[in-house]
Amino acid sequence: MKNIVIFFITATILMSCTDTLNEVNPNQITTATFWKSESDVLSSLAATYGLLRDINGGYWGARGTELANSRGDDFFIRHDMQDVYGVSTFTNTPDAGFVNSFWNVSYKDIFRANQILENVGKVPGLSDQSKATYIAEAKFLRGLNYFNLVINFGDVPLVLNVPQSKADYFVAKSPEADVWKQLEQDFTDAAADLPVSYPSQWIGRATKGAALAYLGKAELYNKDWTNCVNTLAQLTQSPFTYKLMPNYQDNFLASTKNNQESIFEIQLADVGGTNPWSGENADESLGVTTAVEFAPPEVSGWNEAYPTEKIFNEFQKEKTLSDDFDPRMYASLIWNYPGATFYNRPFSNFGSPFGYSSMIKKYQNFMQNDELAGTNDAFGTSSNNERVMRYDEVLLMIAEAQTMEGKVTDAYPYVQQIRNRANLTALPTGYTQDQMMAEIRHQDMIEFFRESHRWYDLKRWGLLQQEITNSDKVGKQSYSSKYDLLPIPLTEIDSNPKMVQNSNW
């Protein structure tokens, strides 16, 4: 599991059950023959981390990135991407294939985490500290999957043990409040036993900082302002050494991944096989295809996603101290400004088939000549890590929680750090709670464009109807509160007799 992404489990042990036959196939790995060494635990963890970037169902794979961003007022999805376009335009139905994949992959990952939790104590030769760390990692990963599920579906089944019989596979939904309680407990437990950092060969594994950051984020979502501030404030002091990168764009380049601002990243590399769609086997490339899918056709891209005019205009609401565009705009979007180049050619060489003023630049490998292939000749795979949690998010979450507590003055230093990096003027003193929240919402929108924030922020602020209506988003006329949650996938409804559909679906 070096660098998390290189180690890969050699067989589908995590999906197997105990063999009920008297004879054991010596070529088949089972739970009875697998958990024998520390390398087995590491392989299991690698397989669990690996699903986070699964191309079809992983939350930070291509479809997951589209799912998490497409509903926002800042995103356009190409119309012939039927399933994704349906979600983006609020015309989807419960049989959307990629939503089903997200559901299935999330629960497969939870299953793998549960296997680690139930078996790591049986592995001979592990120190108590190693066992505690591996258990903490598994709890972090389980909590992370439940966080993604609950913000998208609401009530979902809580599966905390490995099924022992066929009947155990059929689990009813738990109330959303219970899911939040469980994932917060997972993050709390993980934070207690995870290290602050790892040796360089283990970069990418979940740390104490990652667990605390997600615990604080869960508390923010649940309006637990005081605990949110207390949890996240720990990340601003020793033993943690997180800092903002001086150059915002360095957070989205392959050459500057895992930097001082990073708290948790999905580790990606153009290694392994050459086929990103092959599944979990030797043919699978361990990069992601998001960049090629978002790139324009002139550089072999599939032009699946574009920024709306709303986000293009939002970036321009305030110029820098040097009377220039916000540096986050240059890092996030590409448009026809003087000297603009994209993939080593003038931006004027590109067409915009959907009539938008800009294209997505963030996370694109725009310093290459195209997005067709990575260095390993895998089709369209990128080695650019997906940054899941950064220190700038921690600062803005603290500021938001303090503002909502009525401690607006305390929020100033955190917001100002974000503004200072962007070379913006100091905020005027004396802001009211409403004024500071307006500032935080603006900063969130432009700081985290294309980072799976916007829809979920608007939802928890109660602003979906207002901001979707007040946008140029395609499909905005179809939005209603029905779409605040995704429908439970039809395949789950059909196969699980205990499952009921979400309201209005």
C-alpha cells in the first residue's frame, strides 16, 4: 500500500465468505486463510482506500465527482450524458445507473472496513499500537463513506458488522440522526488513535488531522457550533503544522500534491494497467479519468462539464489590491483574457459549444499538450490527486460556526487569512452576523469550485431554491425540494425487502 495507491489486494478476499464445503481450494483466498500477517491488513486497507476513486461509483472517481458537483448552480453537464444530466437538471429517476453504482460502491467500502475491524485483532504479531492504528483507519474510512451517503440520501442503512447469513444483508434504513451519530463516533474514535503524520512512504493514509477535520465538518452540518469550533481549532495549533499554500493554484497541480495545506487526499497515480474501466484487477489503471472527461475536444477531451455564467461572474465580484482578477479565478477557470493559454495553445483556439464564457481549469493537466494519455499510456488517466480536505476549508468552517454562534468578531482572522492569500482588501470592521455569513458564502463558492461543496452548502444553508432559481443553470425550472435527496436506487428497492423509498420518489 505504499503511497496507498500502489499496493493492491491480489484477490477479492473482502467480498468472499467462509467456504461451507469440507474441502478447501488451496488456490482460493478466504477469510479463514487470509488474515495471517500485517501485509494482509495493509492490503485490505489499500483495497478500502482504493474504492474511493473507483471510476464508476467512487465518490472521488469521475462519476462521483460529477454526481457531487452537477446539481450546483455553478455547474453544467453535457446533455447526452443521460444519467448525470438527469441528476444535474432535476429530471432523474430512481433507476439512474451511476447513482446505483455510488450506493453499491459505498456499501462495498463499508463492508471492507467492517472486515478489517472484525479481523485485525486476530492477526498474529501485531503490536497493540499497530492494531489501534489500523482500527482507527478503518473507522475513518467507514465514517467517510457514511458521511457521503447521509448528505446524499438522508436515512440510510447502518451496517456495522460483517453479515453472517443471507438474511443479514437485508437492512432497513436508520434515521439520518442515527447515521450522523455513528459517523461522528467513528471520526472521534479514529482521531484518538491515528497519528499526526506518517513516514513519507505512507503518505495518503488517514491521519488524526483528517479525522478531526471530518468530525468538525459533521458537527458543522448538524449546527453543533461550539463543538465544531472546539474540534477544528485543534488543527490550528501544535502538534499540527497545516498552513495555507502561498499560491492557491498549487493545491490543484500534480506536481504539488500532498502539500502543507493538505489534510486528506485521494492518492492517484498513472500506474498499474492501461484500462481505467477494467475493475479491480491487474489491467486497471490507478489514475482517474475526470480530467479527460472535463477537457475540451480540441485536446482529446469529452467536454462533459462547464462552469455556469453565475460562477464566472461570482469570481469577478471583487478585484485584488493590484486591480486584477482574483487569483482563484485564474486557477479555477480559463477564459479569453489577454495571453490566456490552455494546454500550451492560445485559448482563442478553443470553441465553446455550449456558449459558456469559461472552461474548467482546476485539476486539469493543462500544462500537457492534451489529456489523452498519462505517462503510462493508460487512456486518459490523471495522476493529479483529488484533494478531499484542505486547511482553507477548516478556516472557513471555524469562521462559519463562530459567526452562527454570534461571535462575528472571532471569525474575522479566519476569513482574513483566505482573503489575504487572494490579495484582497481587509474586511471592514463591524460586520453583522448576516454580513459575515454573506462573505463566508461568497468565499466558499469561489474557494471550492469543482470540489463537491456547492450543492451541499446551499442545502445546509436552506438556500437551494433561492440560488438555483437565481442562476443560469440548465434545468433550474425543474427543481423542487424532492431533489434535495437522491432517490434510493431502484435495484436496492427491488432486492431489499426492508428498504423503502425516500419521500416523493
